[in-house]
Amino acid sequence: MEKFDTVVLGAGLTGLSFAFHFDKTIPVYEKQSRVGGLVRTEDKNGFKFDFAPHLLHLRSNYVKNLIFNTLGLQMDKHNRKAVIYCDERIIPYPFELNLYGLSDKVKNECLKGLEELEKNERDNLEVLQSGSYEDYALRAFGSGIANHYLLPYTQKVWDTDPSEMTCEWMRFLPTAKLEQIKRNANQPNSDRFGYNSEFYYPSRYGIQELANVFAKKLSNIHLNEEAFEIDTTNKIVSFVNGKQVHYETLISTLPLRDLVNMTDLERLKELAGELKSTSVYTINLVVTGKVPEGVHWMYFPDSDIEFYRISFPKNYFLNCTPNDEQIIAVEVGSRDKNLNIEKIRQRVVRSTIKKVILWKTNTIKFNI
Ligand SMILES: Cc1cc2nc3c(=O)[nH]c(=O)nc-3n(C[C@H](O)[C@H](O)[C@H](O)COP(=O)(O)OP(=O)(O)OC[C@H]3O[C@@H](n4cnc5c(N)ncnc54)[C@H](O)[C@@H]3O)c2cc1C
């Protein structure tokens, strides 16, 4: 049996980045035939599909220098163009800063909701975010904005009642000022707002390139090696192919529940059983015809529409199709781990076709 000081499980971005920064020669074991984990691009006859749309929002100078200079990844910078389909019309994102685009009825309900707010409470972010997400949405924006957009949209992404969610996940989401919300209710604006108002994307082969440039710098990646058992007493990892390795330190980047279930730690297994998670399913459709010009993605808060977001990757990744076909990437959030993928695919295709009328796309060529 081979023995190592440090062993890494998983060659997604976390495992790759750990090995890159810690020691480029340590073994990294990956169950798939490719590195990248969630950050992967599948190439099917020249059509390039991301597992889920992945865009880079780079804030830290260290990370920018790492990606552009040290790893030498070529990327394009884009100014986000995101829109929302609601109130039977399309308005720019974010909702609260573009009330002017709504019908008078919905706009007035949203503005009326702002009058319900406790000013003091709103100015204190810590208090605002101390309860559930539902409390936050109502306290920060009132019933109009909360009920027309924030709550139904959040419910769809996480497939969870917002009253059961806390606010820690919101760390990137800023809370718009009341004056700005009211001002923008009367006029179109070009305000740049939010953590993702600009983003980068690898222009040649898709987001997979990010994982690939890391992997090129590492010398000990083992693909198609799936760990299935961890003996924490003797510090041994066993793999599906019969291999075993001994470690002093084990770095796992696997989903937490999977990791714990591989070990001999019975008490932890009980606790892991209580972990909750939401899965995102992405259905990619290749279509001919038009998608909304220049739009990167569109949000769908309405509860009667199956999906919460559609992305148009051709508008930020020109090489994603060989000719002038378009890809429509449709995302659905679900807590149901036994979800019938084929059924959800059919439902999504049906409701996308209905909505596709929006932008007059004519033919769906194929979908995966
Ligand atoms: C729908 C969605 C959209 C996202 N969009 C963005 C975005 O736009 N921008 C952004 O910055 N982040 C985004 N993220 C977050 C980003 O995907 C993650 O932060 C990141 O990919 C996590 O990388 P990881 O290496 O920790 O995990 P993973 O990518 O899950 O990697 C874990 C690796 O472990 C491997 N593995 C699993 N089990 C075993 C086993 N038994 N043995 C060996 N290997 C195993 C897996 O195959 C995988 O390669 C998004 C996430 C989701 C779900």
C-alpha cells in the first residue's frame, strides 16, 4: 500500500486549488474521467454545455493575478445584462431597482409596501438578517417587492419555504437603499448593482478551461479513482478499483454527507443524515432562431413556471455552438433526491417551448 503525508479527494476547483497552493506533487484522487467537478464543460459534436452556467466574479487582487498571470487563463470581461420575466413583461434585473418597468398595479403595490417599513430596523443590516429570509424580505422591502419577486424566486431556487431559511447565504447580496428604489420607480436607469454586475468567462473552450489550467500545474492527479471507504482509525482510503492508500492528513472536497457516510464514524453519520441540500438540474436546449439580444440570463419568479432561470451562453461564450445555433440553459432547483430526471426534462422542455414564444425562437434541435 502506498503511503502519503497528504492525500486529496476530489479534483474540483477546491481540490485542485488546494494542491496547487500546498504541494503540486501530492496525490489528488478524482472519480470522474475529467477534472473540474461542478466546473465542467461537456463538448458534444462542437456544442459546448456547462454543467451549470458558471461565471467568474473576481474581487480579490490575489485571485485575479493567480488566474490571469500565474495560470495564464484567457477570459473575456462582460457587463451583466440580466432581466426578469414577471408581471407578464420583461424588466431589467434587479427587480427592486427597476420598478418603473412594471404595470402600474404591481408597481404601486411595491411602493406601498415600502411605506410599511420600520426605518430604524432597515438601517441595521444585522437586525434585518437576524431572522428568516422571509422576515428579511418583508422588513427590508415590504410586502409588495417581497411577494412579487424576492420570496417566490427564492422559494424556487432553493425549493424551500423562505420562512425556513436563515440569511447567511446572502453575504454577496447587497440591500438597495430606499431612496434609490423610489427614484428608479419613476425612470429607467443604468445603475450597476450587485456582486455580479460584471463577470469574466473563458472565451475559448468554456469554464472547463479554469479547471484545466490548474490541473496542468499539478503532477499527481489520478482520474477514474472513486473513494468508497475511509478507515479513520488506521488512516486508509479504499477505492472502488481495489486500491488502498495510507494518509497522515486527508483533505476531502466531497459533498459532506458522502464523506461522512464513507467513514466509520457512526455518530457523525447520524448527524449527516440531518443535513439538507438542494440540487440544481440544468437542461440544455440547442435551438435555431433568436434569443433576447445581448441578454446573459433571465430570471423567472412565477410559481407556475417550472424553472427559476434561463441562460443564453452564446451571448457570453460565442464558441458554445459551431454555427449560429443558440443554447438555452434552463435551471431547476429541487430538494427531491429521487427526482425523475426524464420527467423533469419533459416538463421543462414543454414550459420552455411556451415561454420561447417570448423571443420567437423557432426550432428546438436537440436537448441534453
Ligand atoms: C448551479 C450552480 C451554479 C454555480 N454558479 C457559480 C458561478 O457562477 N460562479 C461561481 O464562482 N461559483 C458558482 N457555483 C459554485 C461552484 O460550483 C462551487 O463553489 C465549486 O465548483 C466547488 O468546487 P469543489 O471542488 O468544492 O466541489 P465539486 O466541484 O463538487 O468537486 C468535488 C469533486 O469530488 C469528486 N468526487 C465526489 N465523490 C468522490 C469520490 N467518492 N471519490 C473521488 N472523487 C469524488 C467529484 O467528482 C468532483 O470532481 C455554482 C454552483 C452551482 C451548484
